[in-house]
Amino acid sequence: MAAMDNSGAEKKRVVVVGGGVAGSFLARSLQFSAHVVLIDQKEYFEITWGSLRAMVEPSFAGRMVINHSDYLSNVQIIASTAANVTDSEVFTADGQSFAYDYLVIATGHNDSFPRTRPERLSHYEAEFEKIKSASSILIVGGGPTGVELAGEIAVDFPEKKLTIVHRGTRLLEFVGSKASQKTLDWLISKKVEVLLDQSVNLDGITDGVYQTSKGETITADCHFLCTGKPVGSSWLTETTLKDSLDTRGRLMVDEHLRVRGHNNVFGIGDITDIKEMKQGYIAQQHAQVAAKNLKLLLKGGKESKLAKYKSSFEVALISLGRKEGVAQFPLVTISGCIPGKIKSGDLFVGKTRKELGLKPDI
């Protein structure tokens, strides 16, 4: 049965594809303004900036893995993968179809997740046991994920032999060289071995021995792959939105976050072609602007009143264990306990839960 608004008119239909930061926050903002459908491959939202803490403290995952139904009381949640989109409908991999008046694409980066919350919590338990039982660990990738995982392990398990191999010439290439150097200095102080400008052949592992592209050998009981994920747009390449993808597979959006060439389709989060850091707080800003614009359009407002998205000044916060970190602000880069106080203690998990209308703690 169609949802009705207070005047008895049928509510407009908004389909949101992707239940990461951008899609989940937008669905929550619109849930009482339209008939909202959220299509996501999993049944839960994950506060991803807390995930590396959960690998060394699996109980932490209980607060950051949240069933969509816990904060989306008025949204139709479809745990499936979007497979196709036309000018009026979205089709899922399991054969369902959903008509839309407005569509929001928020599929971020390709990643595989278990479908249910209990399965995800079990995954973190297994990762913790993998770390706990190993005496030597290899981390492949020196971006934010690899660096922060190394920080968590180095602080909680200082007896482990840790090695990072990164194909770039410096760690954290998305930030400035000062932040990279401060991070490297911290890791070295924790006896983490860092090998730069090298890659590892993960197909040729023999008895825990790994070969690097420069011929070095690394012995490790286990490894974690922390390299970047491709943009989550491959499912769009044969759809009505195919001509709105740039050469790197990102959705081209205008200043209002509408997909170019499609006035009733929005693109938000990491999938967009906006030249800025791809971070959680920026995805939340996308969701706020898109929600404001959709509410205006849902009420029949003038397009001339649409809000424009403007990139704010960019801040990068890298946590290094539980009490320290590196922060890059527009004019200064600092390291140590002050960035640690900003992020590293709770990793913004309590704050994010409150923004979803939940208690900071379970």
C-alpha cells in the first residue's frame, strides 16, 4: 500500500542505494518526508572509522555495528545488492524492483561484508584471534587503514613484530609530507618496520615467507591487506547512468550534488567526482546538502533555491593507538596527545551514535 502524507496525498518515493555513511545519514534525514527505500548489501550500518579498534578489542564492534532498523524506524530496508537502474526503477540482484521519484546513489567503494550483524561481530572476533595468536604480522598498504591498524596493534600488542609494506614513496599520500613523516617517526619509535616503494606478491607465500618487489623477504605468521578499494560504480556501467561516470568510474555531480544529466538523481559520498579527501565527515556533509535539496524538491520548491555543496577546509586525523595521533589542519600539522584526545580515545563512535539518535553506549 502506498504511503500517504498528512494531506492524504501519496508520498513521493526516494530510493537510496548504499548504506554506508552518506546513504544511511541521508535515509535517516528523509525518513519522514518521503517513502524511503534503502537498498544495501548488509542489514547494518557500520561506523567504519572504529573498525580497526574492533580488531584489537572486538567488544568495541558492538557499539559501531548497528542494524539499520535501529535508527531507521520509517524506512523500507532491502538487504540486497543493486544490479540495474532505469529512468524510473532500481532492480536488485535477487529480482526485486523499486520505482522511484528520486534516486540517490551512495555506493562508495567496492567491499564485501557479511550480510548480518552477528556475522560481522564474529568477523571481528576472528580478526582479533588472528592478531592475538600471531607473533609476527605483515600489513600490506601504508594508507590510513594500514597505518591505523599498525598503530592499534603496536599499542595493544607491543611484543608483536610488525612490518608495513607500501608501494608509495611515503606513507599516507593523501596528506602532506609533514604528516607522513610524523607518522613514520611514530611507527619507527614503536619498532614497526616500514618498507616503502615496494609491493608484496600475496600469491607466492611459502611457509609464512613473503617476497617484495625489490627481492626482500619478510617472515610473518599472517598478513592484512589494507590497500585501497575500487569505486563502487561497476554496476552502473550498463545502466541509464553510464554516461554520467567519468573515466575513473566516479559519478559526475553538479554543485547541488545532482548527477549530471539527471535532475532527479543525486550522487553522494566517495562515489562522486568531487576533488576532495574521501572521508566520513565529508560524506556526512554530502548527505546534509542532498537531504536539504530533496526536501525542497519533495515540497515542490523552486530549483533556484537548491543548496550548493561547497568543500570545507580539509582536516585529516590519523589515530595512532588509543592516546596519540597525527592531525593535519590547513595551516599546521601536529602529532602526539592532542590529536589523540580529539580522535583516538573513542574514535567518534559515541558522537556518531548520537547523530543517529542512539545512546552513545549500548
